[in-house]
Amino acid sequence: MLTLGLIALGIPAFQPPDRKPTSLPRSWIVPSADDVAAEVSELPFDLFVDDSYRMYLMRFPERITALGMADQFGVTDDRLNDYSDSYTEGTRRIESTILDLLGRFDRDRLTPAERVTYDVYEWYLEDRVQGQRFSPAFYPMDGPLPFSLTWPPNQLLTSTYPIDSRNEVLAYLDRLRRVPDQLKQLQGWLERQADNGVFIPPSVVLSEMPWMLWVPFPEERSYSPLFACLREEIKNAKAISTPDRGQYLSEAWSIMVDRAIPEYVRFEDWLYELTGSAPDRVGMGKTEEGSAYYAFLLKHFTGLDIPPEEVYQLGVAEVERAQREIRDELGRLGIPNDGSMADLLSRVEEGSGSILGNALRDRYIALKDAAREETSGRLPVPERDVRIVAGWFERPFYWKAPHDGSSLAELHLRFDLYVPTFSLPSLIYSETYPGRHLQVALAQESDVPLIQQEEAFPAFSAGWAAYADDLAAEWGWYDDDPYGYIGHLWRRLERAAIAVYDTGINLKGWTYDQALSYYASATGKDPYEAALEVYRYGIWPGQGTIGLVGYEKILELRRKAEEGLQSRFDPDRFNALLLENGNVPLSVLEKIVEGYIESNSN
């Protein structure tokens, strides 16, 4: 049977006489807190930040692969993240150690640019140290899926992973060997969470499990992406001979059959059993320390000390304002503006029409290219562009480029579904130019420390993306596109409604059905489309607030600059200021803008 299977897969059933090693001899030396202290304690500020941050990243091998920085770090892409208790505790000690060492620098004696870096690094480390107290209540989710179920197999090993040389193939095999151990670590982590009353909601497990574990279980297991990716990529690796390819594929298949698939089966069975004792609820409010943890998560995601109730009220007010502006705009176009938001959405979709397939793809690309050209006269534009590619997520998904520039950033969009044309411009402007991609790529290309080039501060990026769509309107891009402008308003409405039900679920105790009913009513989305949004953010506490909070904070800072500088205010200079320090938390951005106002108001 094995021979037949190998023939069907195109893998030789023989071993070449000069059998090559199938594992890398080199392994990582992961730094400890003592290693970090010994290495960086006496360094000047700039080297301290760079070296300590890089040593900290060494604790997260998957992150280094995603950045495309293994060569720069002097390591191989042969490890997965370690989620064991002992390893996690070691990472926490490093976070506390670096924060303590940072405190020995006198901030006032640093240069202005170094002060920004100091503030960014201090916020970043304090956020992690403060989060340590919530570890027993840590919600085991990242997005709509338990984070470790799909990331290493589906993204790291099938999309992110480079396979161009023999060593990269060997590293791939080593990572395949580690998948079962990581699943066991994940199970242990989830068991400890369950002991503290923190469960993945059964509704999530039952509806998402087939999707989460599709990696080793397609209809034909021989086509598992974990194996198929290696099989396809190795064909293009010219440095690897045909006999060696056969040997490596045989080894990969043996790992899949003997280790990975059995562990996935066992893990799947265990996770289904766990649903029997899990309460079917979403949100943090009903877990032990849930309210305090949710408040921490809001700070973690937004970069601001903002009370959950304030976010809720802000969202409610913005929903009402966006709905009112949509009705006003429809009235100006002579479109009936009475009835529910679902009625209004139906009229807009009918008036603008829909688009599908190649025509949709071409329209996206044309909008992106035109936006890049128009933006270049207003703002710095990154050298690296963003590719529009066919995606399989229901929602648009931006995937930033690796740090080494080996590939472009990608915006994944569905072309196989009809999309109302009124929604296209706002999506492109916010996600490409002058939006998210411009901000992210400029940070990567800027002359700032690595943490400001690559670390994610979600509310800043999401807030800039939303603000960028406002810039498109300010620059006149919607002047001849009234339906596109309505799409701009509807995007604002959706962003605010998401923040309302995020806080509704985690602060007010809303059920999933309450959140779904609210979102569908507020935005006019049909229940299926609304469910996709609610499902995603309903089990990702705090993340749904970043777009609204980031957007409102940037608008607030702009108003302060306009009032403080008056005739000296230059909108293009202000917009460039927001971008020139790379990725920063919103609280640090506020300091930057206040310093700019003070230095230019005299």
C-alpha cells in the first residue's frame, strides 16, 4: 500500500544510494533573561534597543520566519514557537529584565528621535509585563481561530515559508517534525485555561473545527497542504537534484503519516470532548477577572487608557452620525432615504450595480494604481507596491511584505463573488493608498529602529487606514463618484458598529444573538454577512475597537494641530508627521503631535 501511495504521489519508492541527511545539524540557542542582561546592560541606547529587541524576537521563531529575517538573525527556519509553561515564563522574565534595563537611561538626555523610540519601547514592554497578570485568564483566541491551530501549518508552512535550497527543505522537514509537539503544548495550555474557567465557546469549535483542521484532513490526505506545498515548491528548487527531491518528499510523507496526522486526529478528538464542559458564551465579561482583562485588552489593542464604557458611547454616537449622513447623502442624490438601513443598502446596491471575476480584479487594480499615483503628490509613497491577489477569506485580508523585501505585500480579495461597486473605492483607498499599505510599507522602509519598522500597534495602523479614506474624500477623489462616497460613509458605519458590539459583548454582557441583531440592524447587512463580522470580533475581545478608536484619535490630534497652529497648519505636513516615526502606539503619537504643535506655534 505504501508503494502504491508513493507512486500516486509521484515519489520514488526507493532510497537513493547516496542518502542525504534529512535534518539540519544546527539548532537555535534561545536567549534567557540572564543572556539578555549580560549582552545589553552596558550598551549605549541605540544598540541597547536594537540588540535587546532582536534577542527578544529570538523567543518567537515563527515571527522571524514571517519577517524573512532568519539570515540576519544567524538562525535557520527550523523551529516552531514553544507554548510550554517553562518557556513562557522565560519569555516573561526577559520582558521584565529589558524593561528594568530601559529605566536606567535618562530620557531627557536622549535626542528627540531617541525619545520617541524610548517611549515606544517602554509602552511595548509595559504592555507585556502588565499582561502577565492575566495569563490564567488569557482568552485562547487570536482572530476567529485558536491561534496555533492554523498559523504554523496553514500560513507559516504553506504561504510564508521559502523553499529554494537544500537547507530550506531540511528546515521545512524539521518544522513538520515539531508540529505534533506544538499541538501537545497547545492542548496543555487549553487544559490549564479550562481549569480557570476559560474555554473556547463550543459554537466556535463545532462550526470552525472542520475549517481549522483542514490542513491534514482534505478529502484526499495525500493532498494535505502541509505536504503539497513542499511537493510543489521543491520542483522549482534548481539546487536540489531529482533523486534528492524524492528522498525529501518520502521523508516528509513519513512524518505526515507517522506523526503529524495521528496527532491531529488525537487533538481533534480531545478538543471535541472539551466542548462538553464548555459554556456556550462569547466575551470576557463572565470570566474570572474578565472586566479587568477586557480593560487591559482595550489598552493593548488601542494604545490608549480608554475606559470600555467610553468606547461604547463613542461607537453608539458614531453609528448614529454615519446613519444620518448616509440618509442625507441619499436625499441629495434623489434616492428615497426612508426605511431601515437594510432598505437603504438594497437601494444603493441596486443603483451602483455589482461586479465579478476578472472585471472585478481589474477594477481593484486600476483603483489601486490610480490611488498610488495620486497619493505621490501628497505624501511619501513606499518603493514597494502591494499586489492584489485572489483570496479565499470572506473578508479582505492585508498581508504585509517580509522585512527582507523578498516578496511584495498582498491584499487578498475574493473575485468569485459579486461585489457592489459602491464599496470598491473605499476598500482600496483604506487598504492600499493612501491607507494601510502605505503606512506599513513606509515604516518598513524608514530609518528607525526595528521595533518601529515591524512591531504592530493595531489602532495606529487601523486608524490611519480609516483616516486615509477621509483624505481621499478631502482630496476630491469622491467628487465625481457619489456612490463611492456612500461606500465611504458605510465603511465608517460598519467600523463604529463593530466597536459597539465588541464592547456590548465584553462590557454589557450581550449574547452572540444580541450582537448579531444589533450589527445587522445598524449596518443593513444581511444576516449571513453580518454573522461573519460578529463571529470574528465576538471572540477576539477588544480588537474590534481599533478602527474606531484609532480613527477618532487621529481626528482629535488633527483638530488640536489646526487649533494650535491656525494659519501655520499644513495638512500635508501633518499627515507626513503621523507616518515618519514608523509604527507607534497612539499614546506616543499624541506626544509626537503635541511636540510638533509646541515647536511650531511660536
